[in-house]
Amino acid sequence: MQAVNDVAASFPTTSRNRVKRLRERGSYDHAAVFAVLDAGLLCHVAYTFDGQPYCTPTIHWREGDWIYWHGSSASRMLRQLRGGTPACLTVSHLDGLVLARTGFNHSANYRSAMCFGTARIVDDPEEKMKALAGVVDRFYPGRSETLRPISAQEAKATTVIGMRIEEASAKVRAKGVGDDEEDYGHPVWAGVIPVRMVIGAAEPCPRILPGIERPENLAGYAEGERLDAALTHAQRVYEGEA
């Protein structure tokens, strides 16, 4: 699976990914979509099997315009991906609560991305092992080389799914209250309450060996830092851009 990382390009606009409501918030640029994906750790993947829809939360990681996730090899649902199936993967971030002067104008500040493609199981052993290292190194660059190598049983127990992003769109709201002009004189508090996910203090394992210090490549995960910023920086390091 050849990854392409052309951040100057855009995804085609089709009936699947076209932003229909508040179109001014939408973007089809690779850079806009990748920024939302890279700032997140958790995605939701939707498929339909035998007429039944499923939506699975899972960890994702990106390499160029390929996006990967994994699951248990015992999953009957995932085994059906061997021949490929259409999938929709979404990532979203809540950035603020917007309180207006009417219930209708209450909103939220957010970033979201919706990606479409054909999800397939990664069967090639070399590619699968690279992907299993990628799920660690994408978030903690260089860490896989310091770990106990993955065993054959562990690799067998894990299914890796890959999907080239064929169509995608990003949608962002990042502004204040949008009340109707005649409502600004209504006597009630209005404004934005920012929402952030921040990193807490590290809690070392009590059985860590003497002399083992926290490595430098975890510096981005400092107490009080925003998680989305740390994840975005890690992606740039992973891609060799930082």
C-alpha cells in the first residue's frame, strides 16, 4: 500500500463527502482533513455487513493518504473485510460550548473529518509488522525499537485494517456566539466555554527497573499540554517533518 502525502492537493467533491449544511465550514483539502485526523487518537469506523450497520470506536493512525486501525483476529465482523468493504471513518474534536440568547442558536465549536474508502485487511506479513510498529511510533516516535519484539502469537491475534482515503471532508466551527441581531439586547449571559483535553502528571509503573528515566521522545506529553497538540507534533516527527 503506497502512501501519498501531497498536502497541497484536495479530495474530489462527490455526493458522499460534500458538506451540505453550512458549507462555508467545510474543506476538502488534504491538509485540512489530515490536521483533524492527526490531532486525534480515537476514531469511529462504520460498515454495513449483511444489512446490519456497525460503528466501531478504535485507535487510528495515518500514513500519507492511508489510514489504519486494528482489532482482534477473533472478530467475525473484521474477518469479513478480507475481500474489502466500503467504510466511513470519522474523527471529531469538541473545542467549546457556545451559549447563545436563544436555544436555537446554541452551538459548539468543533473540528471533524469524515473519510470514505474501501477497508481491507492487511495480509502481507512485512506490511503488517510495519503497521504494528506504526501504531506505536505514530504516537510515540521511535518507541517500537526500544520494546520487546512482538511475538508471532501477538501478531496472529491482531488484525490490521487499511483504507486509502478516496473521498473526505473536514468541517470546523471556531467562532463566538451567532445570535440574531434583535436578540443581542436580551438580558442573559452568552459566550463560549472552551473545552480542552489536557495531559496529566505521568504515573510511572511501580515495577520500572532502577535507572530507567522517561525518554526524551515523550517530552511532548508534558503535564498541562493539550493532547491534540501533542498528537499533531508526534505525527510530524513520525513523518520526519519535525
